[in-house]
Amino acid sequence: MLSRILLSLVLFAAFCGSPLRAQDRDVPYWATIKTEELNMRVGPSRDYQIDWVYRRKGLPIKVVRVSEGWRLIQDMDGTQGWVTSTLLSPQRGALVVGEGTTAMRVEPAEESQLKWNLEAGVVGILGDCEAGWCELDVKGHTGWVRQERLWGASVP
């Protein structure tokens, strides 16, 4: 009976603790916004004023510093501020950047069949990257996009 209780506690701790451990990594690292609205503050506490409000679930951000449940993040424009760690996801995402549209292809090659043209500002879930191409999932539509057109796809 005692072994069952201990096993249950160990499994519970392992299951519940994994999202927290995923946010306690060496900085810098990539993460995404996991809520529809995220307040960025000028300091690591709710006592600090809100400097910016993000309204884009899945938006990739770079975590550059960690402080007791708070993360100093940097967005694509270089803006930095503090957010609570519970509103970030360790899932990698990417944001299409640059001028004009960019091709999403069936395979990671320029001569591969075109699936869609993506406009700057499109956000997706980042998959594997290889030879300058990254797999991107945009609302269930997957394909390969040139890595240089994706913010969030490089080494942080």
C-alpha cells in the first residue's frame, strides 16, 4: 500500500513538474506565448507597471533572463520586458518575417512543389530545421519554409 502511494506521488510530481522544468533552462532560449493576452512589465513583479500587452497566442519570444517565476523576454523588434513564466510555453514557434510573401513547400528544397505563400506576420509551430529550411505548422497546414524568413528558428 505504501509503495502504491509513493509511486503515485512520484508520478504526480513528474507529470506536474515537467512544464516548470521546461521553463528552467539555460538562457537564452525560445518560448511562445500560451495565452491570448500577455502583460509585459518593466520589472519582475506584478508591482511593476505594464509596458506592453501582447495579444498573439503562439508568438515566439526569446527568454534572456530568469528570476523567481519571471522571465525577461525579447520580441522580434528587440523590445525587452518581464512576464510571468506561467504564461509562456516551452513549445517552439516561428514568425514569418521579411518583405512580401514567402513560399511554404512540400519538401525542404527550392524546386519542391509550392503549397502556400505565407505573408509576413504569420505565426506557426516550428518543427525540425535542416539545410536552411524549417518545417512549419500553421493551423494544421504543414510545409517547409526558408529558415532566414522565420524569426524564432535560429539558435537563441
